Amino acid sequence: MKMQRNLTRPKPQKSLFQGVFQGVLLISFLLALTVSSDDAEAATKKKTKKTKARPRAARTVSTAPSSALYADLVIDANTGAILHETSGTSPRHPASLTKMMTLYLAFQAIENGVIRLETPLRVSARAAS
């Protein structure tokens, strides 16, 4: 007759800390279920103070362009004559990304000796129209 071996492992005993921790966790969970969300919302609304916006003085905005920031230039396409100019010779930053990239490539070509400031540029009929 063969002896049967008990293959089950003995259950480890819970420590006192684990039991207390599980009890506190269970009680906290049950208490959280009893508190309604309406009560929590009402409690936070009572604590919130309402503040009024302070009136500000009205600002006057001029529609006329500022001479320090504004520049324009109108040239007759046939004769090349300047028809209108406001701060046309003062240095300005380019106003668009396309212009900035064109300037970047032009200055790179000047730096590499491909062109000079005096080099005439050919313009196609389509681009000129």
C-alpha cells in the first residue's frame, strides 16, 4: 500500500499589519460609497468665492499706421517710377516666410560667391506679369 503525500502547501498566516491594513481599506471604501457626489460638489461650491472683474479704462486705438512700424512702396510696373513711398528706405524685416527664405538663399549665394549685389537677375515673362 502506497502512502499518499499531501501536495497542498500550508496557507501562510497573515501578519497583524496586513489584517489591520485590509480592515482600514475596507472601511474607507465603504465610507467613500456613502458620500454622494452632490454633497461633495455642494461643499466645494460653498468654499468658492466669486470675484467681480475690475473695470478697465477704455483704450483708443488709432487706425492710422504708426510711422515707426509702417512702410509702403508703390512702383509703376511699366516705368519703374515710384508713385508712393512711406519709410521706403528704412531697414525692415521681411513680412513673410517666403520672402525670408528668398533672402536666405540670396545671401547664401552672395556669401558663396555665386552672385554679387550688383548681379542683374533675369525674370521670366510669366513672373513679370
